[in-house]
Amino acid sequence: MIALTFDDGPHPRYTPQILEILKEYQITATFFVIGINAVNYPTAMKALIGSGCEIGNHTYNHRTLDKGKEHALDEIKKCEEQIAENIDFDVKLLRPPQGKLNAETISAANELDYNIILWSIDTLDWAHNSPQNIAKTVISSVKGGDIILMHDYVSGGSTTCEALRIIIPALMAQGYEFVTVSELIS
């Protein structure tokens, strides 16, 4: 089992495209949403909610959480409030922007009953790598239990969808099962 994860969305173009690819292969993933993007792109957020994929908290403004406990609590709570306006279940997965955290971040997450989720494979899709290079990064290093970091919001164009069309069938052919982060860690 492995988990595909997508950060920084929802995005009005890329989130629906990724959801369509996941639906085509009958798999789910976990999306770590930014609160302000959920506000700005409600149609994409509704599509994400209706997809059956898992939703996690990626802060409200995508500011790193290593600037003190009160700052971390504020960013997490504001995103949580925005997500709660759209769904009727608790989101308890937190991915700190850039993976930056410290003892105060951990304390804030614990206080709010969140599991902090990082990743084991970074595709660097945000850096506009080619789909082939992204796929090679994943396929050459994946192992059971991995959490793969991708993005459904990338400024200036994204190759993530093209990479998924290579990655998913290749890993399915190798016997990997795609699950949500919660399923993976349970």
C-alpha cells in the first residue's frame, strides 16, 4: 500500500483533472488543502469533497508553522474552520507547509488533536520537472508504506497530471494499492 498526496489546492483547473485521473483508475488520495484556496475556488473544493478522497489541513495561508505556537494554532484553526464550512466530518491530518515544524508546532497539533503527516517521496513537481522525471523519481524509489508528495496547485503550469498517467499504471502493474493516508497509517 502507498498513499498519493496532493498539497496546496484546491485549484480550479488541476484539482478536477487529478480527480478525473483518480476516478479513471478507481483510486483515492489525500489532498492537503490551503484554507484561502478553498475560499477562492469553491467549485474545486466541492468537487474534491464529492470525490471520496481524503482531505487534510495545510494551513490557511500556507505560512510555515515554525514561528511559535500561537501562530501555528491560528493557521491550523483558520483552515479547519474553512474546511468545516464545506464538510460534516473532522479533518485531523496536518501537513505543515514545506514540512517545517518544531516543538511548538507539534504542541499546537497535539492540542488540536491532529496527526502530522510528512512524506517519504518528494516528486518536486512544483519545480516544473518533466512528467518523465517525476515518474522516474517515484517508480525507481517507491516501496510499500510510502507517502508520495505531489501538488494540485502549481504556479505557472503543472506537469503533475501527465506524471500521474505514467506513475499510476506502472505502480498498479507492480502490485501497489493506492490508499488514503488514514488507511495507510491505521
